[in-house]
Amino acid sequence: MKNLVVLDFGSNSVRLSINKMEKIGNEHRFAEVKRLKETTRLAEGMGNEGRKELSAGAIKRTIQAIRNFKRIYQGYSDYQILSIATAAVREATNSQKFIDEILALTGSRIRVLSGNDESYYDYLGVISTLTLKDFLIVDMGGGSMELAIVKKRCLIHSISLPYGAVSLSEQFCRKGTLSDESLKIFKRFSANLFAELPWLNKAKGLPVVLLGGCNRTVARIKRAEEGHSDLDNIHGYELAVADFKEIYTNLLKCSTEERLNIKGMEESRSDIILGGMTPLDVLFEHLNSKKIIFSESGVREGLLYEMINEKKL
């Protein structure tokens, strides 16, 4: 038995996941025993035209978060560290310096996932934990958006687009809000984005599996409305697209500060949630989607399932 420490460097937040790895007979298993998150906005400023560098402030916040995490995971015996990063580190021109700093601090070299990697591991994480057969996966991250069509539980089309809740908010949402004109421009941009992917039409009418922080917040808000006490228990939670649209419409009317009074809203997402939800609102219209299923199992879990299946642990 050992503990696998996963450090996940996302564009909006950095996460610590500690997983107990076990081998029972010939079967390998893992169980998450600790999960923590700190919002560091590693992609801060990268939504601005021409800016493709990790800012000094974002790097400093992230390094401090890892120092905090290190004090925690060092309390576990027999641990191994796996570090992964997604869009912000993938796209930044100065990412190597950051990778070297993390290596010096943790002894772990970051594996920078490609867009294709993200889409595949999202798929693997979903099919390993949900029993759906035909569906569309949409993972709205901070710096990228992954789309994947699954038919008969096989991945048939996927893509990673370099637009996420943080970068889109910086591009279209002034102080986290959308004027009528900005909303029109944002929706037109989103519609054009999806129109360039004709294979998406194969997902018309399919249920949509949502991943990513902004999507989790939507689920939390709806669960709060329904009176649930366990707002974070969202894996497999189902929602009508009409309910998503109602929440989106209500959030459009609120300032960033007003959103903080909405039960289920995470403070770290109140200024970027419209950046994450607007493309989905357009996509649901495009595909005539009716049902949403939320998944808490995505890239990290998909990677762990691959390691177990290939006995790399």
C-alpha cells in the first residue's frame, strides 16, 4: 500500500489529491483520502490579446499553495508524487522556469498534458464511474474547454479548445459582468466556435456530462435551491437544461458582489462564472440538449484509472 499525491496545476486553481493505492490479489484500486484546493489564477492575464506568460503574481501564489500542500502530504508515509498541468502551463512561453521551480520544491517534474490528453482522461474518468452509453462530455476549465462525443461508451470525437472560464472572462466580462452588447458579442463568438466543429452535430439530443469548476458551482447552486445539505455531492447529479438556463439568466442580472449572497456560489468563481456558462448556454441551444449529468471524475481520475489498468503503480 502507498499514497499517491497528485498535484494538479489548473488555470484557475491548484489542487492536492492524496490517494491510497491498494493491490488486492491481482486487482489494483485507489481511494481518495484527502482533497484540497487553492485558487491561484495561474492563467491570470492570459486572456488578454497577445499575453501568453504566467505572471509573477500567479507564479508566487501557486508556489505558496504548493508549500502549504507540502506540509500536508509530508505527513503521509510511503508517498509518491505525480504532478500534472493543463492549459495555462501548456500555453505559457515562460512555463519552463515555473516547472523548474516546482521540481526544486517538490522533487516532482510536472507532466504538461496536451489538449488531446485532457479530452482522453476526461473520457476515461467519466466512463470508469458513470454507466452512461451515449453522451457528450464538456469540461470547462479555466484556460481551455474539452469536448468529447461518446457513443456506445467509445470515444469517437474530441477536441480541446484554448478558451476557458478565466480567459473568456478576461476577454468578454468586465468585472465579471456582461453588458447587453458584450453578451451579444460573446454569444456570437461562441456560436462561431461551435459552428467550426460540424462533427458536434452527432451529439444533438444527447445528454451532456459537465466537468469543471464553474459547472460544479451550477450544481451546488441548484442543490442549495433544492434544500440539500451536501452541496458538493454532485457526481451523477442530473439537471434539466432548462434549470441551467434559469440559473444562468439569474446570474446575468447580478453583480459579482451580489452573486456571493447566492447559496452554493464559490467566492473564487463569482467573477468568472458567466465566462464559463455563456458558451454552454450557446452549445445547449445548438444541440437542442435537454439533460445534464455532472461528473466529479475527470482528468485526475482518468489518469489514475489508466495507471491502474496498465499496472503502472
